Amino acid sequence: MFSAMVAHYRRPALVALILTCASAVLLIPVGWFIPGGAAWAVALMIAVRQHDPRVRRNLGAVLACIALLAFAPVNTNLETSHILTLGSCFLLAILGPYVFMRLKTPEWIAWRLWPPRFSRRDLIYTLVSIPLAWGVIQVYFFHLNPELPTHWPIPAIYDADAVHRLVVGINCVGIWDELFFINTVYVLFRGIFPARIANPAQAVLYTSVLHKMAFTGHGTWIVYLFALTQGVMYEKSRVLLYVLIVHLIVDVFLLLAILQYHYPTHSLRVF
């Protein structure tokens, strides 16, 4: 069945998908605009020449988002002006494809938060994610990349306002990650490719943006693996509840690790 689906879309659509992922890597974290722009343009050219309208619409929507994020100020600056600018870009990245696809193929992008029934498998995975998230953050922050917390610039002396901004920023970005990479990019890729192609592709975009934001070094493969698990979970459940909960669990340990690094002797009052 998988081979038949790949054969159905033939090589041009797959080439367009590969170039789409390549353009995301080159444009967003690497910043090579000439080769990245060339990959983006060729991907768009191939996509619009496809007979299947789903290929044209879905890849076109993702490419438009890549172009937007390539010029967005993706970093961890906590100043109000930066938060508003980046927030506007992030909001447009999820609302643009949603509105566009609602006009064209409304059944594809849908923000389904609550599951029709609770799955024991998904509940177990959600619970298991708690010790896993703690362990990965501890190893990543304090052993593999001990300088990583410096990517979140907060005052050397404890500042409640900066900490509150950090809490809100990390959680808002975490929610956006799942709304965009899973509920938008993965869904758009899944509309034209089987899951075993769509999921690794969305994970490339997921990793590209988070690498540019902060997760460098070993974070590249850690984020990629995390994105793959989120895609699998969404594929099984088709709702946002589980992937959002898992991501917010990770964000709790991420936040505590950042504060522990910056304020090791201070009681961690985040609210």
C-alpha cells in the first residue's frame, strides 16, 4: 500500500517535498538565502505543475509559511516589541493555512482539542512522558549542552517580570509548535503523502525553527525525535489534547532547568 501511494504521486511530488524540507533548513536556521531560495522556488514550481490540486494547495501553503518564518525574528528575546512581532508572524503561520484550507478543503485542518473517547495507549504515553521529559532535559541541559540556558536572556539578578515573561513565552511557543508543526504542517503533508513520509518531513520543519530559536548542539536530534513522536501520537489520536499536554510537560522541566541555571540559589517562584 505504501509503495502504491508513493507511485501514485510519482517522483515530482516527492522531489517537491524534499526541496520544501531543504528550503526550510537552508532558509530558517542556516540563513543561506540564495541556495535556500532556489530550493524554495523549484519546490514551488514543481508543486504548481502537479495535476493533483491537493499537491498544489498543501505544498503551496507550507512553502508560504516557510517564506514567512525565514524572515521572522525567531529567537528568545523577551522584549515586548519582539514578542509582538514574532507573535504576529506565528499567528499568521497558523491562521493563514487554516483560513485558506477552510475555503478549499475544510476537512483537512481542524483544531480538534478533545478526543471522542480516551485511549489507554495515549494516556499511558502521556504519563510516561513525565519522567522521560525530566531525564532528557537534565541530560541535554546539564551534560550535553551546559551553555544552552544562556540562549534565554534573563537578568542575572532575579527579576519577577522577566521570569513571568519567560513562563508565558515558553508556554505560548509550545502551544504554537503543536498548532503549527503537527496540526498544520503534518496535516498538510499527510493530505498528500502516507504518514511514514509526512511525519519525517514535518519533523524537519519542527527542528529547523526550534534550532534557530534556541535548541542547538545535540538539541537538533533530540527535537527531531520528539517531533516524530508527536506526529505519531497525533496520527493515532487525531486530536490536539495529548500532544499539547506532552509538550507542556516538557516545557515545565525546560523552564525549571533554565531558572535553576540562572538562579541556582533562589527559590523558584515562577508565579
